[in-house]
Amino acid sequence: MDSAMMLEKLVLIVVILAITLVVALYLTFGERKIAAFFQDRLGPNRVGPFGLFQPFADGGKLIFKEEIIPKNAEKWLFILGPGVAMIVATITSAVIPWGTSIELFGRTIALQVADINIGVLYIVGIVSVGVYGIMIGGWASNNKYSLYGAIRASAQMISYELSMGLSLIAVIMMSGTLSLNEIVSQQPGWHWNILYQPLGFLLFFVSALAECNRAPFDMAECETELIGGYHTEYSSMKLGFYLFSEYINMFVSCAVISCVYLGGYNFPGMSHITDPTLLGLTQVAVMFAKILFLVFVFMWIRWTLPRFRYDQLMRLGWKSMIPLALVNLVITGLVIGIMKF
Amino acid sequence: MSELKINQNGQLTSLDTVDGEIATLNLGPTHPATHGIFQNILKVDGERIISAEPTVGYIHRAFEKLAERRPYQQVTPITDRLNYCSSPINNLGWHMTVEKLIGAEIPKRVDYMRVIVMELARIADHLVCNSVIGVDTGALTGFTYVFQEREKIYDLFEEICGARLTTNVGRIGGFDRDFSPVFFQKLDKFLKEFHIIFDDFTNLLERNRIFMDRVIGAGPITGERALSYGFTGPNLRAAGVDYDVRVMNPYCSYQDFDFDVPIGKDGDTYDRFLVRQEEIRQSLRIIHQAKDNLPAGNYHGDVPSFFLPPKEEVYRSMEALIYHFKITMGETPIPAGEVYHSVEGANGELGYYLVSDGGRTPYRLHFRRPCFIYYQAYPEMIKGSVLSDAILTMSSMNVIAGELDA
């Protein structure tokens, strides 16, 4: 790996990180605007044109707010919690292929930070670590409501990871690779995995909602029961990190869904574009369109449905989702077996 | 999660917890789900509630004592602050109580006007309660739509009396002025458009699978237990007992109107929700009938010793001036005696027990506040259920802190 390559990757990391952060910032704005749209309100419209600078005002406010650490909280873990949540949220996007490649300064730059051959495993693994941020924060707060939120969140995330993993395995069986880049490039044109794995898509989508702690699975926050759930005791930018990581998680989840099931950067008629740079940029745009559509669906669900009760949520996870995922797996296996004959 | 065994009297027979550890959880006094200031000290095993110890009195303002120092017409603003989601019912109930004491003849028109106002208030109250059940299950959207309709009802109140929330509507003997033509225009518009939003709200929640799973079986109470606690109103009707003051003991010409009394079966949160939904529809029916058959006549009864004379009269005639002075100073003669009057408040039988010794103020006034009674049953209703259900039970009983503590 030469130094130019290192530099190229470094720039790519910084760019993707910046884009992720800005997108997450604007997702908070989008969420508020979309919620307002669903609820027949106006939403934020004071800061800047159409309220577009609202996220920066919010961020500035959170940074300058007084920092309160409860007296009986476990101080270092209390600080570590949001940090873990934030770091985990930001590093997930490393394996996501945003497009094939673009040509810049005579170099071909792959639009993916790391094309590792176990991309899917990496994502599943990193997402599992995410629960530690919530658990540590909820436990360290030394507040019963926080602890409730943390317990609910960890139980929920562990249960729904199973169905998430099982529905992913079906895709892996089809494509025969763990590399996210490979999975995407195997879905050219309209040959999206959602057409071959509709049940798997549904299961993965629901699990993703649960993994992101989004309604109807927002057990961890559940403001009417647990006040703020795991972040009840948090203030200033530490609270901001938690909220922020939630939006980054949502963004990355939607990116993974569109990679695995919706063909990622692929779109019909892709072969007509010959200029590699133009192609790369179009692919990025298509990818973003898919992601933002999914994000909209996430928000749509949140502002429409009531939330589950904790035991109903666990029942749904263990008694419906996992058996269905297993059935999906068996069917996929059978079909692949028959096709091979 | 261990099963806690609870016998028929609601007592815990087994403390068969997971690890024998019981935590104490303070639900309130300031908690986002306790719409008002209540404290509940819960003993919990994980998510399951073993026992609850409710506390009352956080916003006790000694209304009954305050009333003993106030002339009769000055008690009305106090009643505003009981169940502030449906103040007009409290105001008019108090006026009717005083009218019962002084034996005033009230024209039919006033009765019908009162019915319109009270049924509007009932709709507003039920809208708040049902949408808040939605909010507590996490569905915030229905709430925002329904509250716009509630705002329209408040616009109507504003048209009648100038106030929106704490209305202080009407006077002893009738209303201070007649309904304006603008009021009728707005009422017609409201009646025509209300069902659009209301049907949307109904469709959003009533048959929603997640919502039904949440509310069916949450905080149930049998009709028998409800009666022995003294439940009234929608909460009793949800438990399957068809008791409605408007039908059983008609006041304010309710016997003239044709409406159904919906009842539930299990007395759980879903039944309470459905009963309130249906009552909103029935209230609309009553309003339609009252509006269409509104009799001609005066907008107040002939009670010169309580109903302020018109201002121009006060400047011109001596009697009017004397009455104006005496009413304002609370010096009008009032018979000694005691009287109980109850109205079907938005969340139960709201009773006024008034003792008069002939003085300028009530000798003793007691409000029979349904919320106070519901709250007594709360520990029994949530025993053995999970935390989420306890919160739904609270919101579905529509316990209003102002009325609970008086």
C-alpha cells in the first residue's frame, strides 16, 4: 500500500465521516419536519431559510449547555457510554460501497473505505457492540428509569440481532459471498435481492427498526413510561451524542438495507453511462435516494404506529421473527439445491 | 418473568419473584405519564408491579374550604379548576345546584343551551382522554389532530363566554347572554367537519393491531368491584354497568333527548377507550337534537336575587341598582337547607353537596369528585401488571389532578 493510496483512503474516510455527520444532522431536521408534516404542524422554520440551520442551532445549544453528571453516577462509565455509542455508529459505514469508483487526478478511487471480504460479518459485529453504549450509559446513570431503558434495549437488540443475522444468511447463501461489495455487484439492473428474498427483506427491515430503537420498538426511550429511558440523566453534548448516534445508526441501517436488498448503487440502464466519474457520481446519488427513501419510511412508521409492550416485543422477536427467518432460510436452501440439479 | 398469584380480592398470595429482589420505583410526582401531579410508590419485580402506594394532595387547594368564604356566584370559578378538561360541566352543575336550593324556575331554552355546552365539553374531555391513551402507547400523531378539534370546541366556548379553558360559563339562573348567531354558524361548521378528523383518529387506533394488543386486558376491573369502589361515568360503563346520571336521574331536560348509553364488558383500557369513543358520537347526536329543537324564550330564569340585571337598567331603575349591589356583595337572601345535585361529568358523576345556613356563603360544600374515587382503585387495578400497563390504566381512567385533589 503506497502512501498515495493511504492518503486517498484517509481523504475518503474524512469525506464519508463528514457526510455521515451532516446527513445525521439533517436527519434530525428531517425527522422534525416530517413529524410536523404527519401531524399537521409547521415544524422548525425560524433559523435560516425554511429553518435549514436549525440542526446547527441545536448542536450549538447542546455543546454550550451545562454538563451535569449525577453525584452517584459512575463517572467514567457515564462519560464512556455516549462515546461508545458515537464511535460504533460512525465506524459501521466503513464497508458500505457508495458506488463503484470515480476517476480523479488520473487515479481510480473506489467509493468504499474498506472492501473486506467479511463485510457483512463486520456490520453485524459492530452493530452488536452498539448495545454497550446504551447499557453502559443506562447502568452508570444510577437511575432506575435509565436502568429499565438499558435492560429493555439490550434484551431487545440481542433478540432482534438473531432474526437480522438469519435473514442475512439467506442472502449470503444466494450470493455466496460475505463481501458487501460483491453482494451489491451481483444485483445489476432490476435484479435486486428484494425480489428473491421478500420475506427476508421484511424481517431484516423490522429487525433494523428494532436495532435502531425506533418506534414501534423504542422501548429503550419510551418517553411516556421511562421518561427518557437510558439517557434520562444525560445532558449537553453527551445527550447530543446519544441522539446523534441514533440518527447515524438509522442512516447506516438504511444504507445496509439498500446494499443488501435494494441493489445498492445499481439502477436500471447503468451500462449506458460510459464516463466512469459520471457513473460513480450517479451511483452515489442513486444510493442516497434509496437510503433517504428508507429513512422516510422509518420516520413514517414512527409517527404512525403505537409502540409494543416489552413482553409483546420479545414474543414477536422470538416466537414470530426467528421461526420465520428459519423458514426463509430453509426455503432459500431448498431452492438453491433444486437450481443446482 | 415469574407469575404473581393474586386472589379474587386482589391480594398477593405468593411472592414468587425471580431472585427475591424487589425494587422500589417512584412513579411521580413529576413523571411525563402522570398527566398531573400524582405520586405512586411502586414495588416492582423487574417490570411487574407487586404493589402500589398512591399519594394524593400535591395540588390540594382547599376548594371546599375556600367555598365557605365566598358568595355563591364566586364559587363558579373554583369549579373551573376541578376537571379543567371540561370546565363548563362543573360550572353549570354548580349553577343547577344553587338553583335547586333556591327553587328557581329555569326556562326550557336555558336547559337546551346548557345541554349543548355540556355535551361540547364532554366531547372535548373524551377527546383529550382518548388521544392521550394513544400518546401513552407511543402514537403521538392522533393526538395532534384531535387537539385541533378540541381547539374548535374552545373557540365555541370563547364565543359563548369569552374564555376557553377555565370558562366560568353561565350564571346562576341561566346564561349572561344569549348564544350569538356567530356561535350557531361555528357550531354548524364544527358539527359538519368534526367527523372527518374523528373518523381518521378512530381508523388510526381503534382496530390497530399494536394498539389493541397494548390496551386489551390492561388495567381491568369487574363491574362488581367498580361499583363497590363507587365508580361512575365511562369507567363504570366500561365495566358493564349501565349507569348514567343523564338517564337514571335526568337533570336539565336530558329526558327530552334520544341517545344511547354505551357499555363495555371487561372494564379494561380498551373498553374504556371504546366507551368514550361511542359517547362522543352520542354527544354529537344530543347536540344536533338540542340545536334543532332549541325552544324560543329567555336565556335566563326569573331569579332577580341572583341574576345580575342589565347594565342599562342599573343606571335607570332603583330596584336594579339595589339588586346589582346586593348580588355583587353577596347579600341576597338564600334559604337555609341542604341539597345534593349531581351531573354526569365527563369522567363520572360529579356531585355537589351544599349545606346553607341562610348566610351569604355556603355553610359547607362538598364536591363528589369521580377522580378521587377512581384513584382509590388504582393500586388494585395495576397490581400484577407491567409498568407499561400501569401507565395506560392511569391515562385511560382519565384521572385529572385538579379534580383528584380539589
